[in-house]
Amino acid sequence: MKKITIICATVLLGFVAFAQERSGMERRMRENPDAKLHRFSTTVEKERPQLNDETKRLIAAYHRNPSEENRAALRKQCAINYDKIVERKKAKLEELKHTAKHQSKVDEMQDIVDEMIANREHRIDQTMARFTDSRFRGHNQNTGYLPLLGAARNVSVAYAPVTNEDYAKFTGKPVAAGTEKRPVTNVSVEDAAKYCKWLGERDPKHAYRLPTEEEWELAAGHMPKDADFNCGVGDVVRPVDAFAQTKGASGGIDFWGNCWEWTATKRGEGKNAVKGGAFDSKRTDCRTEAKNTAKDTSKGYPNVTMRLVREECNAHHL
């Protein structure tokens, strides 16, 4: 009887904790209704597509024999997979037209469908670049720097954005207690360049820099439909590993939400593209494919950070 009582009490406490969390999330969603966590969203699809057996077989066949025939077969399968996703998005769009309470939800899904159709070939090419990279092994669980699949063989990408703790080693300034693992913010592109130079001086085997927009997209991959990240969770920057279960295509973390990330890609006079969205962004603005945000390179922002790529110096690569 005592054992049953303990079990019931544990279940009750768990339910109370969940209810409290949900209540807090619902309050935050009212404050920012366009930034919803996946588990509380009524419009974000819940299933995550996995690589099917045929795709895995064709990837393995290509790596055993990287012939044009095997490449063509793999690309055809990637196109089939992609078109199935587009069809699901179209079906979701039609459903929302009849069930959504707000037109904004329909508009969001329409934008996603339009973007996927317009950029079909490029996105299939990005998938092929990853799958055909000889370093492809699925998600890499290591931290530090990870192979940037689809990019030059000597290029790797940071597992996470630069943290306050990392950046303090460069500046020598103290870090506020409790913020050590948060991504560094209020850094300009010039600040990023100085930090990269400082790293390179201490590691002559590598050169460090900001990724291009294309490299960032390759590292992140398509944002999973069921991704949880710091967007609609609260009104502050969170530690980079707060949602470490959500990984990018490279195996890295914190690509979406939390803080925008600088890239080296120009967007007009004196501006560079930023990617991934932030804690105060709409969920759709966090998508990898979103290309509508740029920032003044001479300024630092409280919701913009940096993730670096690293190149092997004098490396012999394909």
C-alpha cells in the first residue's frame, strides 16, 4: 500500500510540474504567439521523417563506388523524398485553410510551400552534397569542431556558438555568474574577425572565420519539424546546450532560436546576413532557408552571436 501511495504521489508531482510548465509556456505564447514550442503547437507537424532503407542503401552504394550512375540514382531518390515532404506541406496548407483560427498561420505555411517549390533544386543539391561527402557518418556526437559535410574537405564547423566563457579568454574580462555557457552577444563582425585572428595565432594549424550563408545552411541542415529550441520559451538568451537534443545536419547544436548567428555573406551596403533566428523571433524566421534578415556589421546586438568554421592550413583536400 505504501509503495502504491509513493507511485501515485510521484505521478501527481509529475503532472503538477507539467501543468506548471505548460501554464508558463502558454503565458509566453500569448506574449509571442508566433514563437511556439513544438510540443505545444497546434500547427507544427509532429512526425519527423527518417532516412528510409532505400536512401540508406543508395548512400552506401555511392560510397562504395562513387560512379555517376550511383550518384544519379541517389539524387533521384533524394528528389522523391523531397517531393513527398512538399506534398505533406501542401496537405497541411489545405488543412489550415479550413481549421486555422488566424490567417497568419495559413500565410506562414503558404510561404514555406512557396519557398520549398522555388528552391527545390538547390535544396536537393545541398542534401546531395552532404550524402556524397566521404566524411558522411550521420550525426557526429563529438563536440569541438565537426566535419562540414558538403563543403571543402579541410573545413569544419563549431559544435556550438562561441560562449561568453570562450570569448572571455580573448578579452580577459570577467563573466557574470550563470552566463558562462550562454552564446556571446553584442559582438560586431569586426569583433568576430579579431577573435578569429586571436584563435589562429594560438593554433597555427588552423585558420578561423565566420561561415558563409551557404556553409551555415549546410552545417544546420533543414530545421526538423519537431525541433525544440529557445523561441517562445522565455525572454532571455539560454545556454547553448539548453536544447542539445535538437541537432543540425553536422551534429552541432543551437542552430535555431536563442541568438541569430553572423555569417560572412554580404546583404547590401555594410550589412551581413544572420541566420537561425533568436529567442524573440517567429518560429518561421528561424528556419534554415529564411534569408530575409541582415544586420549592420559595425554593431553588436543583444540577440546576435557567432559560430565559427575552421580551415586546416596547407591541407591537401579534394
